[in-house]
Amino acid sequence: MPEPWFEPNHFGAWYGALVGGVGGGLGGTLGALAGMLVPRGIGRPWILGTMYVLVAAGVAQLLFGIYAWICGQPWGIWYGPVLGGIIFTAVIGGLVPVARHGYRLAEERRLEAEGLRNG
């Protein structure tokens, strides 16, 4: 077994606290804001942009965790990044098409209302 990159217990605890706490809080806040703003068609660039950044962060975590696992690192080093990567990629990545569709529907409603006002 190769030498661990970090002390596994401390790395796992800090990684879990930061990614789980900060990342989870950010993801939850983003979901709440998207739930309020997407149906109104507000904030498209920064809601979708933040979603893309978080999905990219999830993919990066997943790749790091898989690389650590392949290199034979202890469980405390590879498990947190793999778990965080799967959650960020799957949950937020799965919601990107939902948000895009919601913005498309909001734009259609706006155009229809504008046509009724001018018609």
C-alpha cells in the first residue's frame, strides 16, 4: 500500500465537513432560489451558471476520488470525494435540464402575454 497523501481521518473529517456542509448548503440554497426564480424567468444566467460550476466541481471530485482509489489510497481519502462527486453530479446535473425547461416555459408565457397585450 502506498503512503497516504494526507492523514486519512483528518482529511475525511475536514472534507466531509466542508463539502457536506458548505457544498450542501450552497446546493440547497441554489435549489430554493431556482424553485422561486425559474418559474418567473428571473436569474437565468447566474442560476444555470452556478449549476454548471457545481456539476463541474462534482465531476472534479469524482475524478479525484477515483484516481485516489486506483492509486490505493485509504478509504478515508477516496470515499469523501467519490461520494461528494456522485451527489453533486447526479443531483445538480439532473436538475439542469429541469431548470432549462422551466426557463423555456417562462419565456413562452412571457411571449404569449406580450402577444395578448399587443393583439
